Amino acid sequence: MSRILVIDDDQNIRQLISEYLKKDGHEVQELGNGDGLVERIRRDPPDCLILDIVMPGVNGLQLLTSIRSFSELPIIMVSARGEQLDRIMGLELGCNDFLGKPFHPRELVGRVRSMMRLVEYYQNPRAEATVPNIKAGNLLISEQYRKVQVEDGPELALTFREFELLLHFAKNPNRPYSREQVIQQVWDYDFLGDTRVVDELVKRLRKKILNSAAGFSIETVWGYGYKATVNLS
């Protein structure tokens, strides 16, 4: 279980993030501002810090600068301003990841999960190195590093949700899934939107797979949903 510290002056956002992180198995603590944060981290650092930029008093970038003077603690920054300069400054000052508001909490949970996998690898690289890649046609999928590469070829640039969709179908080739089942498996939460979002996601992923000349495809099962097929030739 990872210990996550969430700092955001918006109580509703803090509670929403905390709910999703707790559901994912993390221990979560919340703070409404950065008062005393640096001393707290010196005394009892969490496994990961989620830090808002815009807060009363000391802002997130100032706190990031102070923390980086003594710690390599994984830090994910969030900002409602959505300015490119915020992202650039955050990354230059040493944050590990950055999300602009609004974002879905599941995306943040996924990024925390990936961050913790990387931390675990660097703490115990030999154990992690024994975990094989998933092979789908001539695609090599690293679940630990969230990377997809064509054998002896380029790496595919996938979004968070495209990777989740590809990973799901790669693990379950030839099995048909309805759109509702895809949402349940890939989104992993009660989705209240239009199931046609699955069609758009599949369309984008298909294009990237086709451009990579991978021996793997996601086919339409008419009147039902989708399934993955692997070309072994």
C-alpha cells in the first residue's frame, strides 16, 4: 500500500481524488494548503505527493523548489490555470508528472500507479526485470513502463486510455467484448457517458496500429462490439 499526500485548497477536489486513490488501495492524507509541508516531508515523507500549483500562501512551484532541494520524492503537479508555462516550470523545477484541470480522477490514479511501479523497479530492479513483456503480433507491450514498441521498430505514442485499451485486448485475444464491457474493463468505473466514446477510442488506436504495421488488429464484431486478432504470419 502506497502513502499518498494530496495538497489542494479545493476541498471537493481533494475528497474526490482521495476517494479514487483509496479505492485503488492507497493510503491517503489531505492538506488544504502548503503550510508546514516541507517540514512534514522532511520528518515523514509519503510515497507520492500530489501538489496543486495555485493555493493561498506559498504556491505549489515554491513548495516544489524547496522539496527538490533535499528530496527526490515522486511529485505529480496539478493546475487549474492550464497554462503551458506552468507545465514547463513544473517540469523544469523537478516534478515527475503534470495534469491540467479538469481531469478525470481515474487518469490521476493511473499515473500514480505507474509512478509507484517505476519506484518499485528502481528499488528492486532484478525482480522487475523478470516480468516479461506482453507480445501481441509484433508488438511488445511493457505494462510496467507503459510502453508499446514494434519489434525492431519504433515506439508507439499512445495516450493513457489508448494504452489501457490495447493492453486489455492484448491480454484477451479473439474474445469479443461489447462496448459496455470495454468501458467496465478499461475505464474501471461507473461510466455515465455515451458508449460511442469506445468507437472513437478504437478508431484512434486502430490508426496508430495500422501505421506501425503491427501484426495485431482490433476488429468490429457487428451488432456487439470488438475483438482483437493476432496475425502470426
